[in-house]
Amino acid sequence: QVQLVESGGGLVQPGGSLRLSCAASGSIFSTYSGNWYRQAPGKQREVVVTMHPGGTTTYADSVKGRFTISRDNAKNWVYLQMYNLEPEDTAVYYCHATRPFSTYWGQGTQVTVSS
């Protein structure tokens, strides 16, 4: 059983930055897509960015140019660097790993953007 643990959330002012981290219990991101989702209060969970095992990334339009996904060479960490944060980015952010017939979720980390 794979475990994903997020960290790095918190309260930040508009225009600020945060880096979220996701630690996996094994080197799964060499075979799993490593992704970030978020869920704002009263809204459905939405994809923020996906990274395929080969490194191809796809960003939601709302975060393009502000957020960057990366992973370490051992492929058991995935990061989300967030710049120029906006109040609309306030949400619980979830790490997600998936491949055909197998999906894992982290417990989420709260990001609040407010002055």
C-alpha cells in the first residue's frame, strides 16, 4: 500500500509563495503520474497539474505561469512551487498518484491566501 503525505501548506498573503511537498512511501513516480489537485470550500476537487512518469506536464489554465511541479531523481517526492498566489488559490491541496487500475491520494494540506 502506497502512502502519500503532503506538507508545506499554510497562510500566505496575496502575491506570496509557498512550496508544497508530497512524500511517497516508495519510488512510485517512475511508473505513476504524480499530480496535484485542490478543493476549495463548496467546490468540486479540480486538477491543478499532472506530471507523467516521462516528465510531461499539464497545468490548469488558472495556474499556468505561476505554479511549477517538479520531482526528485529518486522519484519518491513531488513538489508544487506556487508563486504570485491569489485568494482564489485558497483550497486543500492533494497529492495524487495514478496509473491504470491504481490510484492513491494524500490527506491534503490547507493553503489559505488572505491579507
